[in-house]
Amino acid sequence: MEKNRSFFDKFVHFVVFKGKLIESVFLVGTIICAACFPFVKVNYDLSKYLPQFAQTKQALDVMEDEFGYPGMARIMVKNVSLQEAKRIRSKISDLEGVDVVIGPDLTTDVYMGASFANEGLSDMTSLDSFSMNNYYRDGNALMDVIFKKGDDNPLTRSGIEDIYRIVGKDRGCFAGSAISSKEREESITHEITIAIGMALVIIWLILALTTTSWMEPFLFILIMIIAIILNMGSNLMFGTISFFTFSTAAILQLAVSMDYSIFLLHTFTAIKKTGVEIHKAMEMAVKESCSSILASGATTIVGFIVIAFMRFTIGRDVGFVLTKGILCSLATVLFLMPTLILHFDHIIEKTAHRPFVPTFDRFAKLMNQLRKPVFIIAILLAVPCYFGQNMNAFYYGDDAIGAGPGTRVYEDTRKINEVFGKSNMIIGIVPNGSVVTERQLTDALEDLDFVNYAISMSGTVPRGIPESFLPDKVSKQLRSSRYARFLISMNTVQESQYAFDCSQKLEKVIREFYPDHAYVIGMTPTTIDIRDILTDDYNKVSNLSLAGVALVVLVTFQAILVPILVIIPIEVAIYLNMTLPYVMGDSMVYIGYIIVSCLQLGATIDYSILMTNNYLGFRKTMNNTDSAMAAISKSTLSILTSGGILTVVGYLLYFTSSIQAISQVGRLVGRGALLSMILVLSLLPALLSLFDKQIQKQQERSIRRKERRRLNYTKVRGTLKGGDVNE
């Protein structure tokens, strides 16, 4: 008897009867991953995810080799004299992590006697590029700071802390990419902790209402916490993950994989009620629910893994971590949960309570009555929404991940712009050559109406003074052994069509003087590259996601029409979800647009699969109308539980995160789950009922194919056995 058992039977038997060993393995793994988690680094710089072929990526590599990879900040000091502003700027210039500081005293020598040769670029007092009004107005002094290292480098972070101390947080306004990066890092962990804590409480309440034991929600949440720790700690294998992944992975994993444990426990409870011994009941429950759990996990994994095919490699970061999270959840549910259910079975029974949620028979009748209007509305909305989603106003770059309204960085940026206007720092790098050409380029850049100033070595050094006369402190800031650096301030925001146009005009001017090996670096050029790459990524990722999920559904139902009907409500929900920002006049983060489109399909297609399975099951004994109502009644609680959790988690991210990209993704996830629930419960039964004849024909053909394969297999097996006997 033991020899005839299949590998799957042996696997299930091992899971049920080797609980102590499995618990020990998961305990050790959880402890190790919890210890590893603090060592996982988080990156906040979107430019790090540009592919190598992008011009900005190549420019950043050159600049990092020649001059370092600078972070930038903009500081306004209030109620300050020119003399005090010079002292403050001088102190900032002397900080270890600071490269260049441009301030108001560059427009006038407040002491009339600074030694040019003994000062750095920050103290050169003969720059014709500036006017007093650019950097000093009504007792407010403005300073542009360029750091030696990147925005998220520890040396830059230390420099910012020193600047806070020198200026005084109450006296200054602080903006720029380096400031935003630092504030994001400090707020993100706090905000995600709050979001997860609130999510656990609300999810417990949802589960308490939809289950029949007070213990069950605690067990579900425990399983998910273990899976999340395993996933987040094992990210150490990647070394560094993006801020986007760090912010969303845990809470999305919690939301989308809660179903797996619910499937298993409810199947076990139903079997146990028939009087089967609990270990035998658990074996039967694992066997019965395993296919549903794996099918559900497969659709979600497909939705996540295709994100990794983005050329903008933050997609690979997000896709791999979320996919690994689903695998951790599947492993935890299929291996660890059976033994925990057996351990706590007596507590589950003792804490049982009556069902709080009534039946959904009346709701099913209402949905059946509304099926025709819903079908017509869906047809009318589908095409406009498909085109409308591409008409949104999108953000692509650093503005997309910047602090939102109400945060200090946002308000400080607004105050600085009100007093001094906008400043968008661009860095140009050109090959060393003619000093005359460099000076001509500097003049040409300053003639552009959108340029506040342009600083170069040749354009800055007073005529008649050779560069070799200057100390290294001065020359190294604008010239290396191979390249010269230009510091250019544009009077634009970092991300707008006008900023893009200005950046491209500026680059065109530079290439007129230096056709080869010239580079333009800054938030705006970076955003242009990100935009061009992401818009191409969307079509590829969206099509792959749709094809992958359709293939999983096709394998599940083994019919062509059913996968199409299953996907339609989810796709309409996605189109509607992505069109609403355009209708409401909101802007959208393009990264979130891509990721949520795939996530919503992968995470909510299960609702359609569940409804369709129930419909086909009832259709064996009922007509199409009664089957549709019965399927709605049976499916609603599960769909509301799963969809309600995803909706709550999404909106918690929306309300708790100060980072616009995270907040918007949360809103899209929450609203998308809600729309998917509504359309699956209303539109899908109408589609199944409308195409019932075609579905039944395909089901019959599928049954005949299975029967033929079974008969062929039986014949082959019989032939082989006969051959063995003859031998």
C-alpha cells in the first residue's frame, strides 16, 4: 500500500506528521531573516535604475569617475545680513561633504578684500553671471549647495545635519533632491510601520466578522507575519532594494496572499465536520485545497514577475521581491500552517462563534436584476476608459517620489520659490580643449532666457589669470584631467513639458560646441530618459501580464472562451481605475501606473476564477440564471473578504505615506480592488449567463478530450503490464 502512494501523497503525509521538524525549520529561518532585515539597504535614487544604454546613465558614470556623484540642495536663510550670509556660506563650504556653495556674496564682495587665489570656487567674488536679486531679497539669503557625494550617501546626510545646525531649522527653508532623500528615509520606516500596524488591526476585524472563530484571525495573521519576515529578511541576497519595494512589499504581500491560509483552514474545517479524524482531515484538506492555492498563487506571481521585464530596472527590483513574497507565503501556508492548525485546533473550537455575516441570497437576486444595465454600462465605458487611461498627466522622475503637500520639504520648496523663483540645477560635462570655446559656450548658455546663470572654469576665471595659477581647491571643482564641468541653473521646475523643452534646448546648445563626448546631467534630463523608457515598458509589461494570466486561466479551465470572460471584468476595472485620475484632474505617477496595472490583474483575477468555478459547478444541476445567482451568493463572502483586505491596505498606504509615489500606488490598489469586486459580482455573472451555450459546448468538448486521454492512458498502461507478464 505504501509503495503505491504517489509522491504528492507522501509529501502531504510528511507535512501533516512531521510538524515539529517543520516548525523548527521555520523558526530558525524566521530568526535568521529577522536578523538580516536591518542590513538590507534601501535606495532612493531613481537614476540608479536607468539601463546602461540611457544617455543619463552614461553621463552619470562619467561624472562619478571625474567629479563624483553630487547631491544637491537649496537653502534659504531668513532675516540675515549679507555679512552674516557670507559667514554662514563659508561655514557650509568648509563642511567635509560639501563641494560647491553658491550664495549672495558672489555678487558683491562684502569685505572688499578676499584673496582670490586662496579661496575656493564658492568664494570667488567676481562672477558676472549673478545679480544681487538672484540670491538676496528682503533680508533672505539663498544658497545652492552641491555635495561631493550622492543624495543618499552617508557623507551627504551628515553634511545636511551640519547645515541644519549651522543655519538653524527654524530659521531656514531647506529643499532640493538631497534634502528630500534624507527626509524620505527618516519618514518612510515610521509611516510603513504605522500602515502595517493599522492594517493588521483592520484585517483582524474583517476576518473576525467573516470567520466563525476568534482564534482564526490570529492564526491567519501569524502565518502572514512569518512569511513577510522571511521575504523581507531574504532581500539581503539583493544587497539593496528600492524605496518603492521597501514601502509596499510587506503590506501588499499581507493583502494578496491572505487567501491561501483562508482556503486551507476552511477546507479543513468542512472536512472535519464530517467526522473524519483531524490528521486524516488535514491530509484531505491539503490535497483538496492545494490546487486552488497554487492556481491563485500562480496568477499573482505572473502579475508580479512580468514587472521584472521592465528595462527601467526598478521593475526587476519590485517584481522579484513581490514574487519572492508570494513564494514565501505559499511555502508558509502549505508547510507550516497545517501543523499550526493541528496544534491550535482545540482553541479554534473553544473560541468558535456564530456567523456574523448573513447569507447573500437577496444580494444575488439584486445583482441578477441589474445584470443587463451593468452589461450595457460596461460596454459603454470600456472603450472610452481604454483610451482615457493614456490621457493622464503623468509624473516620471524625482517629482513623482517627492514629499507631498503638508510635508516640510514641500512647504519649504514652495516658500523658496515664492521669494526667489524656481531653480533647476543642470550639470554639463564637456571634453577639455580650447579655453576660448568653453568661454563662448558659457556666454551662449547665459544668453538663453530660461537660464539663471552658467558657471565654468573658463567663464569664471578673470581674464589674464592662467588656470595653473589656481590652487587645486578651485580647479578640481570645475575641471578634471579629461573633462570640464559647467554648473547651470534653469528657471524651471524639475518636471514639466516646459522644463523638458528647456533641457533639450540647453543640450542642443552644448552639442553645437561639443558634438562628441558631451553630457548633460540633472533631474530634468534624467526624467526625460525615465519617461521615454517607461512609456515603452508599459506596452510590453501590460501585454505580458495579460498573456501570462490568460495562460494560467486557460490551463485551469481548459477552454478558450472562459479565460476571456474571466479576464474582461478585471480589465474593465483596470481601465476605469486608471481613467478616474484623468476625469478628476489628478496627476499620476507612471511607475505606479505600470505596477498597479499588473498587480490588479494578478491579485484580483482570483475573484473571477472563484465566481466562474462556482457557476460551472452549479450549472451541472441548475439553469444558467439560477446558477448565476447561486454562484454570486456563494462567492460574495470570499470576494468581499479578500477584496476588502486589499482595499483597506491600499487606502492605508494612501492616507499614511507622505511620498507621492507610494500614496498614489496605495490609492490605485485600494480603488482597483474595490472596482474589481464590483464588476466581478455584477458583470461576470451576466457574461457567464449570456455566453452559457458556448461555455457548455466547450465544457463538453473538454470532458470528451479528458475521457479520450484517460482511455488511451489505460490502454498503454495495460499493454505495458501485459508485456511485463509475457517476459
